[in-house]
Amino acid sequence: MMRFRIGLLSLIFCCLTNFVWAQGSNAYELSSNTLIHLRQAGLPLEILRDLRSLVGIRFDTKEDLRAALQKLPRSPTTEALEQIEQFAEMRRLQLQAQEFSGDQKKGELVFRGEVQGELPREQLRFRSELLNLVRQEKYEKMRSEGSVEVEQWDRTLQAGFLFYERAEEGFANEDVRGPVQILRFNEEFRASAKQGKISGNLMQADLLRQQVLLQGRSEAEPARMELDLDEIRRQQAFNSLEELPPTSDSPETVTLQAAQATLNNQVRRLLLEGAVELFKSPEQLRIYGGRVQVEFDATQQIQTVYAERAVCFEQPGRVARADSVRMEQATQLILLEGNAQVQTDQYNLQGESIKLYTDVSQGVAQGDDNSPIRVTILMDQPNSASNAFRCR
């Protein structure tokens, strides 16, 4: 069974959630993001753990912040103090462009031509050709067009169009009630980081409801996700201020592609639709189907994979296909239903329902009582794997 964590949210939100309208000031405040940035900058782990006690506290002056830092169990060095002040300072988003216009009544600003912005507190920079900002009492909007690029540390995001909208009371014209925060990238969205790569024609995230939609142009030009699971685990430990796990000689990776991917983190479900392909290493497991649903637990460990619509999967030593396939982590079983067929280098199985052990060496669990399995022994073909049907 596949053992991997869903890294989609952590990768997509790597720098998106911080790229909102910056409400800066000359004050200082440490957040959980501040500690992550300070660790990235090289601050010792023991000092970072001491700083947790100051997260969420606002300091009106640099002197107030320094006084609080001096009371920590381990007083930071002069160099560390300067780093902490740099990342704790609540400065506004800094912008420059060739043209600028504004409408004070509407709370609107427009920047045109080689627009560049920086949010120093988050080590975040961006570029585009047009940036439109609207800020009202209970509503904020940001629209950016033309070769949009966002950078933060080793992470990059690119798209032709960016749109962000926040409304405290929802959108009346769309019959959406309650607070809403929507972020959307259109036109060849690409995200890249150590943890992997994501690409598609559209990416839309509901930040409050923890839902993400990723779409390709079509089944022929699908959305794609390449995830390094070891790096995702290391990043999770990094963000939690824990010791980093050792690197592996056989890294775990997952590649997913589909016409559309929908992640709902609140119900812990990832749905892939349209010419779905999934590849997991080092197990060398490949799954193909028209629709694949992945369910995971609170720790984001995969529990169930359910695939349907002309499903086929391959493992070293085995290839199988059926109308639908269900893989269970708890039982370590795979259930094939509807026109099921399995082939190894030793036998060929056919039936309406076939149960397999996840471990290829354990063979077959059982067939359905009402639909027995037909078995063909491949006695005269010692290298029959070369004669097996293929998924692709």
C-alpha cells in the first residue's frame, strides 16, 4: 500500500498564504512564520524554541522587543538580535512601478509597467506588469496580470494572472455567506520548491475552508504534481522546530496528473478526475484510471485509494485491471471489481471480483463466493512477464 503524506497544501500554500494585503507598521511581532524564516536564515534551534513564548505578542518599539528578548533563558547574540528584528518588523508591502494611479474614495491603487513588490518580513518578492489593489473596511482585492512571479526562499510561483479576494461577510452576488478568502492563479500556473513541483492552467484556493482546485487545459494537457515525500517530511519537521529526519538512499516520490485535482483538507480527501495517472516510488507502483479518490487521516497518512473507470495498475512482477480498484492501508488488501484480470510471470487470473495482498509475494487473498476466479498457469513461459498485458 502507498505510504505517503499529502503534500499538496504545504506546497501550494508555501508562500501564497503570506501574500495578502500587508497591513504594516513600525511595530514588531513574531509569528510562527517568523520562526520558520529565522530558522531558514540560520538562527540556532534552541533560541528559536525560546522565541515561541513571544509569538503573537505585539511590541510597539524595537526597545520593547529587545527587552523581552533579553529575558529569554538564552539571550540572543547581537547578530541574532538583528535577524530577529528584521523578520519581526511589521513593515508594509513595498512597491514600485512605471505608472501609478489611485482612487481614495474607492480605496483603489493601480500600478502599471514593470511592477515589483517586496514584503521583507516574509522574504517574499513578486513581479508583474499590472497590479490592482482595492481595500475597504470589510473587503480587500488584489489583481495582477502579465508574467506574474512570486518568490520566497527557494520557492517560486509563476502564472499569467493572479487574483486574491477577501470579504468578511461573503459575496452577496454569489450567495456566499460568512468570511471568504479566495486566491486564484490562471494561465500556466507553476509552483516549484524542494518539496516538488505543481503545474496546471488554473489553481484556486479557498484559504479559510482549506480547499484547492487544480486544473489542466484538458486530459491531453493535464495538471501535474511531482512530490518528494522525504522533503515534505523534512519541511514539516523544519517548520515545527524539530530535528530533521535523515535523508534516504531511496527517496519516496509521487507523481500525479489528471485533468482536474480537488483537495478538501477539512474532510481529508483528494479527488483526481480525467485521464488520471499516479506513480509511486521506490515501490514502482503505477495506477491509471478515469477517477481516483484518495482519503487520508489527521496525520495526512494515506488510508484508502479508490479508483474507477477503466482502472489499471502495475507493480514489479504484477499487472492488473478492472472496472474499479480499492486499496486499503489498514488491511493491506487490494479489491478489484468488474472484469478483473491479474497477470504475473506465473499465472493469469480472471473474475468479477479478485482480492490481492498489497505485497506481490503474498499472491491472491481470495475471489468472490458468487464469482470464482479462473486461473491460467503459465507453465511453459518462464519469462511470461514480457507477454503480460500492459496498462500503457
